[in-house]
Amino acid sequence: MAQPTPPASSPATAPPRVLIADDNPQGVELLDAYLSGSDYEIRTCADGEETLRQVKDWRPDLILLDIMMPKISGFEVCKRLRADPASRDIAVLMITALDQGSDIERAVEAGTDDFLTKPINKSELLLRVRSLLKSRQNQRELERALAYIEAVERGGS
């Protein structure tokens, strides 16, 4: 009987996908400019409904999610992402002008992985993006390794 193929130890060759979800064109432009020197594939959207469509169609690795957006708020977008098994593992970094403790608490309750307030500091943004993407990569590698172990155990019994 053929043995399952072990999980790859090298990271995927495709660049990480980052979705910028913000209804403010200047905010989108700024975030895009901050990320442009990095090896990311970037798409943008301007409201919560479009964000959910992009997630379904494109499967980003990370979403930079503004809270105050038309149609569906960032809080609600994040809740829906976390409720769907197909999107619950996508990293979410909420970015907003809101800076009250209750807003941060709502963001955490909605399921965000991290939170930044505007104005955005480029170095802080890049650090958090790299950290969230690395965490996502580690999670994928763990899942592949666990699937491999499970396959070996099934084949060995």
C-alpha cells in the first residue's frame, strides 16, 4: 500500500493574499501604498457586502477590515466570517478611527485577530501583517501535518 505524502516543509510559492476593506478611497490608497513594497497579492473592496463576496470568491489570507463601512459593518463582517467554516480561519486585522475601549471589546467579541486605530503607523501595520500571516502559515502547516498523521494512522491499522 502506498504511503501518504508527507506535508511540504517549504512555504507555498504563491504570495499571501491581502484584502483591504475600507469605504474611504484615501484609506485604501494609503494601506495599499504601505503594503506595496511587500510580496503580497492585494485586492480592495468598499463595503461589507463586497467584502463577503471577495472572501468567498478569492479566499484571502488576511483582511484589513475597516469597522465603519456601508451596508454591513466591519463588526458584522467579522462575525459572519467566524461563523462560516470556509472563512473562520482567515486572519482579520480591524482598522478604524474608533478608539474607545468598548469598540476594541466589540472587535474582539466579533472575532478579530488584531486591532489598529487610525492614523496608521506604517511600521506597526507591517509588523502586525507579517505576524498574522506567519501565524496563518503556521496554522496551515500544523493542519497539513495533522492530516498526514491521521492518514498514516488510518493506513497503518
